[in-house]
Amino acid sequence: MKIGILTYTREYANLGTVMQCYSTFKAVQRAYPDAIVELIDYSAAAPALRPYLSNASLRSVKNDCIRIINYRRFFREELTFSKDTLTSTSVDRAFDFIRRQRYDAIYVGSDTVLELKDAKPDSLTPYWLDGTIPSTKFLAAASSHNVTVEGLSAQQKHLIERSVDTFTLLGVRDDATFRLLSAFGRIADNRLQIIPDPTFTYDIDYAYIEEYLDKRKLRVTAPLVCLHLLRDSTWAQALADAFRKAGYLVASLRPAYYADILFTDLAPFEQMGLYKYFSLVITHRFHDTIFCLKNLTPVIAFPEHPSDVTSEGESKIATLLKAFDIGDTNYIQNRAILRAEELFERHPAAIANFIAKGDKIKSVLVENKDKYTAFIERSKLLV
């Protein structure tokens, strides 16, 4: 058999995208040991090969070059892509390209592949496969991000209904996507279920980060807080100063003038283990939050954009932290209220709650790994 995976990939500054792609690939490959399993080398736009532009310096540009080289090696050595490639926003061209690959089954996801921010009016994106693709099709932890039924045009509703009807299983990653697809599925649709992100199936090998730290001769002698903030976080310096005054060292995963240590040159497997060395991470990234959970590292998360939260109050991070029962103390839904003082005052309770829920977190980590694996095994029986 020939199995294709349609998802986001080849990101050079987003570990989450890369690791969800890798984890999906490995999970499907394990399920089909005798099949050809490959990533469908399709994207709407060419990957951005550029350094971080905000707070750039000679040091940060050098680190960016190292990271890009590391990621290119990762794509070459750890992933298998289709022989043919296509970069296009045209749904018709993409569908024709995918049909020519002649896959027996296609897994769509994970990540926010069902989002419509780049779709043309009254149309969808190529990730919404339809009946013209003859393969058996599965959604695998796919997310529609912030799409709601109320925000769709009549034509988009029609196209989504056509697409959803052709999928054998509908595995979605969050409450918002579950609610969206519930409006288009069959009554009592047992195809539709929420399944965890595939990165929960990745077992961290700490040898990579230990070797990295040894090469840099980096010894952390004080508690380390990671501030993965946005460019418009005007209060970042004040927050970093508050943590330094409390005895912390400040780290960042992007160039940041307020940080004591920058980790912008890491390879994917190195960064996966780095989170273990943080006493706390404050981030807007969904996968940062997962990687903290996997490393049992306390985290405070907030949405990157106000639009990341739907009119129903749903978001991918909210769904994630609710499952671990730490949403009340470790998630801030309204990013507009974020201030250095509030975050700093909140952090002791967030850390304490995270530690107190340690057994629950460990249990859900195992459940999520098993649930995703079970979904892939179930799908295999339907090909």
C-alpha cells in the first residue's frame, strides 16, 4: 500500500509544526510497516528561509543560520517526502497533484490545516479533500483553528459538507473543530471524535540537549524562566526584570533584548528536551505548552491573537489545558489584559498548581499517547 500524509511541514522557526509532522509520520509508519508512507510534499507557499527580523543582531542571525541548517538536515534525514512537489494556492491544482500520487489512504493533519484564513472567498483550501480524491481519507488530530459555522458563506458550508462526507474517520484536535464538524456530519456520527496531538506519542531523548549544553559549556546555576513572548509585548522588559529580581535567569526561544540566554540555534530533538531545564515557561505557543507538559515543566499559556479564541470562548490551548485540569490557573484567555505585574503575581500559583496536579498530568500524558495510537490503529482496519 501507499499512504500519504497531508499536513504542514518544512517550517524553520516553528518546532511545533515540525514535530507534529514528524510524530504523525512515525505513528502512521509504525501502523503500516510494510507500506510506503510519505509526506505529501504540498504547500500553499514556499517555506520562509530567513532569520528572525525583530530584535535581530549579528549573534541572532548566526544562530538562525545554524538552526536553518539543523532543520534542513532534520527534513532530509528524519522524514520521507513524496517524489513530486507542488507549491500553489489553487485547490484544483492541488487536488490534481494529490490524485496523481495514487494513495490508498491519506491522513490529513495534524495542526491547523483546516483553517480558512488564506482561503479565497466562497472556497476552502486543498486540505479539505473531497470525493474527487479516490483514496480512503482520515482527519488525524486536524484543527480548524477559529473557524465557526456562523462565519461561513453558503458556498463554504456546501463545500465543507461535501468534504466531510468523504472522510472515513474525523479525528479532530479541539472543541472548536469538533463543534464545527458536528454541524456537517451525520446524525450520531461515530466517525467524529477528539483525539490528542500526535506529539504526545514522541518519547523525548535527552541525549540531544545534554550534548548541546555540553558543547556550549552552559551550566544553569539559577532557576531559569523562559519567556516566549510576542513582538508587541511592551511589558516584556518589566517582566524579565521582575523575574531577575526574584533570582531567576531569563531565557528566550526567539531573539529578545531582555533575555540572559537565547536558545535560537537548536535542532528539533535538542529543543524537545530543553524544556526540562526551565522552572517555568510563559508562552503563546500551543506546542510549547505540550512540550512543557511532556517535560513536567510548569507553564502559563495565552493565545497569540484575540482571533485565536472563537465567539464560543474555544481555543486549542484551552482544550489542551482543560484535559490536564490546569486551565483555571495556567491559561489566560484574554491576552489584552496581560501585564508584567499580573503575570509575575500569577506565576507562584501557576507553578504550585502544576506541581500539585503532577499525578494527573502524568496520567493524561499516557492516556493521550495511547488514544492517538489507538486512533491510527483503528483507521488502519478501515483501509
